[in-house]
Amino acid sequence: MSRKTVVCVVGTRPEAIKMAPVVLALRSQNYFDVKVLATGQHSTMLDQALAHFKITADVNLHIMKEKQSLDHITSSVLTGAGEYFDKIKPDAILVHGDTTTTFASALAGFGRKIPVGHVEAGLRSGNMYLPFPEEMNRVLTDRITTWAFAPTELAKENLLREGTSEDMIHVTGNTVIDALFYTVKSKSKNSCSELSRLPEDAPFLLVTAHRRESLGKPLEDICSALTMLLDAHPELWMVVPMHKNPLVRETMRKHLETREKVLLCDPLDYPDFVWAMNASKFILSDSGGVQEEASAIKKPVLILRDVTERPEAVEKGSGILVGLDKEKIFSNAMGLLENKNLITEIENKCNFQPFGDGTASIKIAEALKGYFEKH
Ligand code: UD1
Ligand code: UDP
């Protein structure tokens, strides 16, 4: 049997972290010739994430612009990925998640009748504007794909309800758990300069926020809730690795820059972020990936969103959906800070891994191999 060429597409930090184990799993089998196409929707954050897994992109389209529009990302990825596919003529394309890179590169594959596999298929919030534009990106990408790699049974049910035929769906677990296990094995202590000001054993909360729909007033409210917490608990520290989006950074700096116990820092390398998740008292975040990781390590996470496409994180994991109201964020965080039993209750609830056991990437590689052996 001839080797099959598979292009794995990545554009942003979470795609890199969650596609990296797939790249490594495919490369571990001689059967595949694996190429990595970076769109460069994120510049530094993408490179930072890939470096941890020792993956170098075969080509980088470098499309990122400051404060870029969705039109810019869509059109430049569609054209750039299309040109690369014309040159390489891959047997399959793998995309991950719900970014505009995901959808536009899947569309470029569809336009050339190249089969597309969607890693992390089937997530749904049920609201096309929450998260925006991710929910639409997921739906459109799932219409295009030949292989839907669903992380959970619930994601599979979402796909079946929309008419995806069962033989196209493979429930694999989420590849973020593979990435997490890989990372925990490789490093367990933080050594980064960003965190050097944090006293040893200081109690701290870990905070991230970046969503497009949270920019403006919702993010202002998140920051106000954080300052209310700092006032109520003067012993408390906060680690806030700021997303590179200037709109996020401006707001965070405005509210938090003068607070002595707040470490407003650049995005952390993945191993340091994993260290911070583990060492924190709990996490506040609007991130998708962090909901999954926090559940896997049994760390409470206050989800700073009104809906989640990862209900497993709330029902079976460590997530608490608190919304974007500053009083609600504050009162939920105070509840966790002042009632230790609540944290133990959450830890006890996470008695199995809703997002898989760290073998998702191997399952994806096996499914692709099985397909090509038959076709
Ligand atoms: C993107 C994805 C979102 C995903 C998030 C992960 C889209 C539309 N959004 O959102 O689904 O959850 O990534 O973080 O696909 N920037 C830099 N350097 C970087 C990265 C970003 O300077 O390394 C700045 C640029 O000014 C850029 C802005 O951040 O224009 C926004 O980046 P963009 O990819 O458009 O949106 P995100 O909010 O990062
Ligand atoms: N992450 C990281 N460094 C940071 C913040 C987050 O490595 O400073 C990781 C985090 O562990 C998770 C991923 O980035 O795996 C989430 O990315 P993001 O929140 O940007 O995107 P989302 O998951 O919301 O799409």
C-alpha cells in the first residue's frame, strides 16, 4: 500500500495544542506522510504552542494582522490553504475545532474534493452567536467533513441529530487530554520568568478571557469582579496570562495593572500553564480548552460565559457556568474561597474523565488507516 499524505492544519493556539498529539500519532506510523500547514492566524501564540511539542510547520501562511477581521482570516486562509493543497495534492486534510482557520481550510479542501477530517466534531451550544463565530464554524465544518472525530457521545448525538451518518462518526475522546498527559509527563514544575514574582505557596486564582463576544462591557465586568475579589481577600494573588489580542490587553491593564498581587503576564508556555492550573486554588476562564483540562485535573473552573458547548464539563466535570454578570462571578468565587467543602465536592464529582483517556490521537490515526485500507 502506498503512503498517504495527510495535511494537518493549525491556525491558533488551541488548534496547535490539540492537533499536536494527532501529528505525533500519525508520524509514529510509517503509513502516513504528515505535513503541517500553519495559517498563522495567530503568530506568536501558535509558534509558542507548536514549539512545546517540537513540531515545525512545513509552511506558514503568516496571515495575521492586528485586530484582524473575520473576512480577512476567511479569505486569506481559503486562498492560501487552497494553493498549498494544489501543490501537495494530499490524500486527506485534518482540521481542528471551531476557528475561522478550521472552517476556511475545510472549505478549501472541499473545493478540491479532498476528504476532510474534523477533530473535535459535534460540539454545539445551540446558539449561532454564542460563541461567535465558533458555533457557525463548527456547524459548517461538520457539513464538509468525511470523518467526524467526536470527543464525546454527546457530540456524536449532536451530529446524528443533524443527519450525519453514523459510519462517518468516530468517538475518540478529546485530543487535549492526550496533550495534557504528554505535558504532565514532560514537566511538573514551573520555571518561567513570568511567574517569578509569585511567592512560593501563595494562594492564587488563574484567570484567562479572550472571547470575541466578551470584548467591551462583558470583559470590563469580568475585571471588576476580579478587583472586588482582591478587595475582599487581600491575601489572594491572581495569575492573568493575557491573550495577545490588544483589545483584551487594554481592558485588563486598565483594571488590574496597579494591583500588586496581580501577575498580568504574556501567554504562558503550555507546561507552565498546566503547572498554574494545578497549583491554583481555582480557575476563572471563558476558554473552551481550559474547561476540558480543568475537568481532567479536577480543578474547579468558573466558566465566564452564558452557555457552553461542553456541557460534560458542567455535568460530569469541574465546571460551574457563572455567566458574565459581575455580581454572579464575585459571589460564586467567594463561595469557593470561603467554603473548602465546595472544592472537595467538585473534586469528588470528577470521578471519571468526560473528555477521554488520552488515546484520542491514536484512535484518529487508526480510523484513517482503516479507511485507506478499504478504499
Ligand atoms: C481565535 C479564534 C477563537 C479561538 C481563539 C483562541 C476565530 C475567529 N477566533 O480568537 O475561536 O478561541 O483564537 O485563542 O477564529 N494576536 C497577536 N498575536 C497572536 C495572536 C493574536 O497579536 O499570537 C492579536 C492580533 O491583533 C489579532 C487578534 O489578536 O488580530 C485577534 O486574533 P484572532 O485570531 O482574530 O482572534 P482570537 O480572539 O485570538
Ligand atoms: N493556554 C496556554 N497558555 C496560556 C493560556 C492558555 O498554553 O497562557 C492553553 C490552555 O491550556 C488550553 C489552550 O491554551 O489548552 C486554550 O486556548 P484559548 O483559551 O486561547 O482557546 P479556546 O480553547 O478558548 O479556543
